[in-house]
Amino acid sequence: MGIETLIAGMPGTVAQGIIYGIMALGIYITFKLLNFADLSVDGSFATGGAVAAMVIISGHSWGLALLLAFIAGALAGLITGVLHTVFGIPDILAGILTQLALYSINLRIANNQPNTPISVDKYNLAVSLRYKNDALITVLVIAVIIIAVMYWYFGTEMGSALRATGTNPAMAKAQGISVNVMKAFGLVISNAIVAFSGALFAQFNGNADVNMGRGAIVIGLASIIIGDVLCQALFKKKSNFALSLGFVVLGGILYYIFIAIVLWLKMPANDMKLFTAIIVAIFLAVPYLKGKVNSSFKKAAKRGGQNNA
């Protein structure tokens, strides 16, 4: 395959990256704002796809499919929230339990069919890989709207309370904030956005698979980390919340561009998980190594000043 093939497929690659970037925006709420390790997103992403597929093949509109997927994801997040806040199950285990349960639930939603096709030839879909240029514009507009809504919401009193809960739970509780309610609500919003992106992804690919969410948390974290590192490198302390959210989506785009290049170079597809792990490890290590280098320079400068004195 020539470079022309890679370039021709770039609109579809970017559109898919934006869809995963939208998913990463949901994960950003728990991972960055709540400091909550929520592993249930692998299940809720597939839940969104399963719900959307069944709604569409039942003859309803893609708009209703997206709405019901959003609600289904919210319910999945509520399950994790209840397990953690009401029953005292640690965050990681609560997410794993929800993820396991959602596999069976997703099969039930899809009438026990592991894969549900929703061809653009038969159904009216919001986005489709066949019309990748239109899909790119659609998902870009959706991403901008979600970022705008998140920026507005987390600037409100309730949104600020949620952010305070993740930053310092003890202080938030002292200020009269119900920490458990905020955690549960954050999980509801997070998984709702994740399921919404799953509904978009199913339509984009033309099918909903019960395993489509496998590894979603890793891709989402990769998008967040890549975006965060780039944002800090380009804007340092001048970045704001809206800019950080925008770079999360950009991280998803860059991640999928890298994957497209890997496939274009005909590297083994079975090693994709390995490549993903390497990407995430590199971007996780960059801030730490940069801090170590800066610290070393500061110590050397300090020693030099003391010697001169």
C-alpha cells in the first residue's frame, strides 16, 4: 500500500479517533476529576453499542438510539456508584463487577446475539465509515458540543462540588458536600458519555459487538495522557479546563493516527495491544523524566551557586 492509501483513509481514521476521544472525555471525569479508577467503561461502551443497534433495527431513529444509549450508560455508572458508595466495595473491584455483569446484560439486550449488524444500506445512521467525510464533520460537531456542555457544567456550583470531591474529599465533606453522592453522580455522567460514544462507534462500524468495549479503558487513558502531555508541553500553566478537554479528543485522534500508521506499515495486528502499552508507557514516563531532568538542573545550579559563594 502506498502513502496515498494512508492519506485517503485519514478522514475515517480521524473520525474514529474523535469517537474514542468522546469516550475519553467520559473517562476523564472519573480518572482526572474524581480520582476514581473505573473499569466498568469496557462494559458500558458495549452497552451503548448494543442499545443503539437494537433501537435502530426496531425501526426507530438514530437520535432515539443515542439518547437511550446515553441513559443505559448512566444506569451502568449508577450500578458502580452504588456498589462503591452504599456497599463499600473498593473502586477498582466495583468497576470490575459492573463490567462482568454488563457482558451478560449486553447479550440480553442484543437478544443473545454477540454481533448485531446495522448496515447503512438498510438503516438511517448518524455516522458511517462508508461516508467518512460526513462522519468526520458529524462527530467533530458532537465533540465540540460535549466539550462546551462539560465546560459549562463543571463551572456550575454542582460541577465545582464534583471537582472538589476528587481534589480533596475530606475538605469537600467539611464544606457540606455529600462525597458519596458526588462520586455516584460522576460515575453516572462518565458512563453515560462512554455509552454514547459506543453508540456512535457501532453505527460508524456498521455493527455492535459485545466485545467491542474490550480495551476501551486503555485507549481512553492513552487519549487522556497523550492529550495532557501535549497540552502541558504547548501551553504549560496557561492552559484552562476547556483546552484540556479539547486535547483529550486530540489525544484520541493522534492515538488512532498512530494505529493507522502501524497497520499501514504492515506490522503484526496481533501486537496492537503491545504497541498501545508502549505508547501509554512512553507518554506516562515523559512528565516524570522531564521533572527529574529539571530537578537535576536545579540541583546542579544550586550547587554551582554555593560553590561560587
